[in-house]
Amino acid sequence: MRVFVSGASGVIGARLIPRLVEHGHDVVGTFTSSPEKAARIRDLGAEAVQLDLLDSDAVRRAVRDSAPDAIIHEATALAGGGFSRSLDKTFAKTNRLRTTGTDGLLAAARDAGVQRFVAQSFAPYRYARVGGMVKTEDDPLDSSLLASTRETFDAMTHVDTAVTAAGGIALRYGGFYGDASDQLPGAVRKGMFPIVGGGGGYMSFVHLDDAASATVLALEHGQAGIYNIVDDEPAPLSDWLPALAEAVGARHPRRLPVWLARLVAGESGVRTATEARGADNAKAKRELGWTLRYPSWRQGFVAAYAAPAPTLKPRVAP
């Protein structure tokens, strides 16, 4: 197929393009600015197109001129964004890409007769904080949203509903890791990421390489709908954070009482750390035939972040 990939210069796009090319697909990748990003896309084997995804007319022209058979929407604006008490402030532009940007791409696809559409969504923190700790795609989402998170969660839900209503596929990825630009390891090394309370909130991760392989399978074989693209081991903060600290050579995370964490990180951070649910990947494995290179963050963190052991020089006899 000829595949139009938005956000092709990002961390997932950089892994996705080579896999699409390996599978024989002809790829057109978009970027927002800088010749370096264009060169990176070309080096990966794709055509590079500069595009503002919030300009619906430009999107229509780009899709029409590219004449793709399929569109994969991976655009975000999170690089170097850091952390914030307000999720909506951190995700403001990404939210627009997930609403206005998604709508523009879907309209362009419809005008150009493109029937295959795959889009990036998100699994962690979104499922209702009731019942079991691991949720499937059929479980309800959290409806008790904080004012500082509502726009972000609504934007992700918009991707799910708009894309699937158009007959497309929404991939609820886990938390990405495995790139040199990952911000979480740095925060852990600096001791900025504590275990809050009992650390019972669950997280689902996925290595970027596994996310890319699942995306290609979804493009080629997936049926319309929602898929959790996460690894095999959703886990509480109290399990995965110490493992990450060990992998990056940091001290064991300190513990922070809930009342103090609420003052420092806000209610959203406390909910995530103590009540969030994980996601189940059985549907993606069953329906897409997906096999993970890193079935758990336990192996993935070490592979991604552990420093190689120093090479000892042989001792020379005097």
C-alpha cells in the first residue's frame, strides 16, 4: 500500500517507517518544521511532506496529492514538554492534533476515497477506577474527570469515537519507552518520581519497537475498532518504579504520603499513582497475531536504559 503517516518524524514514526518499508509499503511521512526532520524521514526510506495538521485545507491537498491507500495518524506535540500539574496545559497542542487534526485527516481521507485509517490513542489512566485492576477495550472509561484533565481525556476519546465511527482503527498504546529522548528516566535519576502512598495505581507500558510492529499488523490485518497496544504485564507503581530506578542506576524511589503528594503533584497525580487501572492486550495478540519483543517492562527497561558493564582491560604482567 501507499501509506500516509502523520507525525512521521516522532519517536513512533521513526520506528514505524522502516517496518512499513520492510513490508513493501510506499510511505509518505509528514513533519511540521526543520530540514533535519525532513532529512530524517527520507533517510528512513519515505517521502517527506511538510504539513500543518491543523490547517484542514492543507491537509486535504496533501492527502489528495499523495494519493495514499491508507493513513496512519501518529502526530503529537509532546517532545520536550516536561511534566506539569495540569495535564491539559501539557497536552494543549496534542489535544488539538487529536481533535481538529484527526477530523481534518478523516475528512481528507473521505474526500480521497481512503478507506484504511489507523490512529494513535492511549490506554493508561483512562479506564474507570472501579473493579479489577486490568481492563479490556470493552470496559468503561473513567467518567469522573478532574477539571485539569478533562480536555485531554476528551481528546483521546474523540480519537476513539471519530476514527471507529469512520470504520478505522484506534490503537490505545501503553506508555511509550525505549527512546533516547524519554523524559521519565531523567526524572527518576533526579529523585523526582516518588511512590505515592501504597503505589497501587497500575500502569501499562509498551516498548516503541513493539508499538511499531503492532501498528503495521493493524494496518495490514486489523478490523475496525479499538485495540489496547500494551505489554503483557500491567503493574502497580510500587513494582515498576523501583525496577526502572534500578535499570537507570538511580536510588530506590522515596515514598510520599498521599496528602503531601496531593500538594506537590495535584489530585490527578495522586489518582494515577494510587488508583489507575492497567490495560489487557489479549485482543491485539489474538486478532492481529502480535508477538512482543519485550513482553514485560522488566526486560524492556533493562534493554532500553541499563548502562553496559565496563570493559576491563587485561592485566599485563610486569
